[in-house]
Amino acid sequence: MQLATQLALYHARAVELRTEADAYRLATAARHPRDFRTRLGWTLVKVGLRLAAPPKTYSRCSPAL
């Protein structure tokens, strides 16, 4: 393959990769509110499970020192 042809192909591919990277950055920037909602939802589930669980019982006797 000629050097000029190979260089042109590399440049074209670099432009494609930069375009894909920009699109990915835009997609991830738009997704952040959903990530927050997901974390908040799982936190609420965890709190609900703690509230629904039977209370832990502790013995009143302390171990001998």
C-alpha cells in the first residue's frame, strides 16, 4: 500500500474515532440523572429492608474481664 494512501486511511479512521468518542461523552453526560435516581432507589430499598427486619437482640450480660 502506498504511504500516502495508508496515511489518508489513518486520518479518516482517527476522525471516525473522535466522532464516536464525542457521541459517547454526550451520551454519558445525559445519563447522570438516572444514575442518581438508581442510587437513591437502592438506598431506599436498603433502608426499607432494615426497617422490616426484626430488631437485633443483645444480651445484657457483659463478658467477664
